[in-house]
Amino acid sequence: MLRVRGLTVGYGGEPVLDGIDLDLESGHFASLIGPSGSGKTSILRVVTNLLQPEHGAIELDVNTREIGFLFQDDALLPWRTVRQNVTLGLRIRGAASGDADTQAEHWLTRLGLEGFGDRYPGQLSGGQRKRVAIAQVLALRPKLLLMDEPFASLDAIVRTRITQELLDWVEREHLTVLLVTHDLEEAIGVSDEVHVLSHGPRATIRARHSIDIPRPRNVLQVRRHPDFGPLLQTLWDELADEPPEKGTAT
Amino acid sequence: MSADQTRAVRRALALLVLLAAWETLSRIGWLDPFYVPPPSRVGGVVFDLVATGDLWPHLGATALAAFAGLLVGLVLGIGLGFAAALSPLVADLLEPVMILLNAIPRVILAPLFVIWLGIGLASKLALATILVTVLIFFAVYNGIKEVDRRLVERIQTLGGGQTVLAREVYIPSVTAWVMGNFKVAVGFAFTGAVVGEFVASSRGLGYLLQFAQSTYNAALTIALILIIMTFVLVLFAVAERLERRLLAWRYL
């Protein structure tokens, strides 16, 4: 589904990422973890054409319009209602107004926001805004979903609940997902594979781990699986091995 | 009684006490009525101006210059702000001029406009326009430059181009910035019109003020100040309602 080849990304000085290779098979859920400043977000930004690399190539089996990007911030338009925000991508892609509204209601209902369509983002809680952002992306029925620490700002209970809802959807629809996260437990709990970036600048992928915990998964119960603890320790050791932060944060 | 009502009653009482004290001090001679005429006399002047209809041509002239200046200033400020934000060349040319105009008290241009454009409407309109244009230019120019990049990238990742960006991000953002400065712009437009009339004109509230000053008519001067304040307060209320309507999402 996604192949990253020799990706080098810089911001004028020493490259942040240096020669990243990454393969993501269709239907797989992969996580990218690494220290702050290692360029995790930059990889997603290159895949979505928000950032031009110095070297390297991105090969995709899908059209860029079939990629959904869930940002760290919900990034909703404050002057548009919830419904208008959810239909935004659909309208950009030419959906008729009535169809877009119907789909928006469908997704809002699925995500527990029935009756919230006429509210503005400023009237919602952080968790509700995040659900709107998810609805906005999933309404486009992406084949490849990129997520940049999407739940980092939420409290633990809301975060666990939304992660589970999203995971259920991803498993049911066999979506391909690339998740950037700082949370090692989250990475193991939801992923089929975890890629560990070294510290930047000139970060590389220093380790890859397959996670053979069966699906469907429950984000709380998955922690009791016998593979979970040892893998968490391994990832922790790999990141703790890294030298202290000194480079550019992106 | 709600807290708001209590506050309003307190303020009204304070104002009444102040007016009563002023009236009394003026009547017993502690305040020279030549310099500080009692409120009853000022009220009488206001009543006469309204009742005789003398006020309306002057108020109309000032309002016309102020509204026309506000409109032209908004159009110019928004247009130039957009152009400067989107074109580095335009920004290079315009920014120093606008910074210079912003740095000086722009009402000093009034005599020059009178020389160039005469004592009619045009010179007042020009002064009101330049006051508003500079204010709105910086609101739009800085606003677009500092637009929330996350919203821009959100639109881009959803597949939107420049047209969608303009419709969904830039125009709503600019509306918010302009409306945030709208009340100040209304005040500036009125300032430009009145100061322009004060410098040289044959009608308008500024002209009346100039006449009152030259004849040492303190009662007329205070009456005109009150009329201008009342008119601007009414405009502020209208501007606030417009802002709340256009930026409804901010006031929920």
C-alpha cells in the first residue's frame, strides 16, 4: 500500500530524517515511535505532500485522495457547524449537498454525536471535537489512514474510548493505518508492526517489531497478552538507549 | 433585580448625582457658566438644535462623509491587505507606506486634503478613508500572514485548492479580523469626518464645533460633543449587533 524509499528530509540544515525505508502492507496497522525531534511527523507530512523531501520517493498503491490524515489537533473550522465540518471533504470532492449531509449524519451517529450537527466546534468538549475530526476523515472512506498522535490531548478515559472505537472501525474495514505516537502501550495495543526511529537529526529506523496479538483487540485487555509486557520492555530499552535530545523538533 | 440591572441603576444614579451637582454649582456661581454652562442650558441647546431642524443638515453631512469614508476605507484596506499578504512585491511596496501612515497622527493630513480637494465632501471623505484604510490594512495583512496553518493544511489534506482555501479559511478569517476592528473603524471614520470639517468646511458637526469655539459658545460646544458621542454610541451598538450576527460562532 505504501512504500517509503530512501527518504531524507531537512529544514535547511542537517537532515532530520536520513534515508528512511518503510513498507506498509494493505490492511496493516503500523506505528512509528521515536524520541521527540526524530521526524515522525515529517514522514506523514511527506506522504500527504505537505512537505517536500530532499531525497527519496513515496510509492502509493492508492490515489492521494484516498488518504485520510488525522492531525494531532482537531483543526476544525471554528466558523462552520459540526455538520459543515464533517461534510467539508465530501463537498471538496464534489458530493451533492444532500448526499454529504446524509453521510455526515450517518458518521455523527456512528460516533455518538447524533443531534450535534448544528453546533459549532467551540461548543463541544475536546473528545467531541476529536470525534468530529474522525468523522470528517472517515466520511471520505480513506483506504490509507495516517494519524499523528491524534488522541494525545485527551484525558485517559476519553482517549481509551475513542481509540477503541477507531480500532473497531479499522479492523472491520481492514483499513491500512500508519500511526505516529509517543505512547508505547498504544503502539503495541493497536498495531501489527512498530517501527522505532532513532534520535534526530539524521534519524533512521533503528528497529522494526511485528506484533502477533490476535484481532479483534480490546485496548485495555490487550495489555494482558503474554507478548505485551516483553515487547513494551524492548521498546522502552530501545528508546532509553537513545542519546539525550539535542536536535530539531518536528 | 439582576446584577446587570443593579449595575445599570447604580450608573444612572451616579450620572444623575453628577448632573445635579454640576447644575447646582453652576447656579450658585461656583462654576462660571460662561466656561461651564449648567446641564439645563446644554440640554436646551440640544433641544433647540433638534427642534428647529438646524442639526440635521450638519449631522447628515458628517454622517455621509463618515459612512462613505468607512465604506471606501474598508474596501481599500481589505483589498490592499489581501494583495500585500498574497504578493511579496506588493507587500514590499505598501508596508513602508502603511507603517509610516500608521506611525503619524493621520489627522495632520487634513490641511493637505483641503488644499488638494477643497472644503467640500471630498477632503472629509479622504481623511476618513485614510484613517480606516490603514487600520483595516494591518488587520487583514497581519491576519492573513498569521492564519492558522493547521486549518490550511487541513483543507489541503482534504483535497482543497486555493479557491476552497479562500472560501473556507481566508475569507472567514478576514471577516473575523475586520469585524474585530469594525467598531474602531467606525470611530476612526467619524473622527476623520469631524476633524476634516473642523479644519475647513461650510457644514457638518465639525464645522458647527469650529463655529462654537470661535464664538466662545461653551454650551453649543458641549451640546455638539454630546450629540457626536450619542451618534457614535448608536453606531457602536449597530456595529456590535452586526459583529454578533456575522461572527455568531464566537458568541455561543
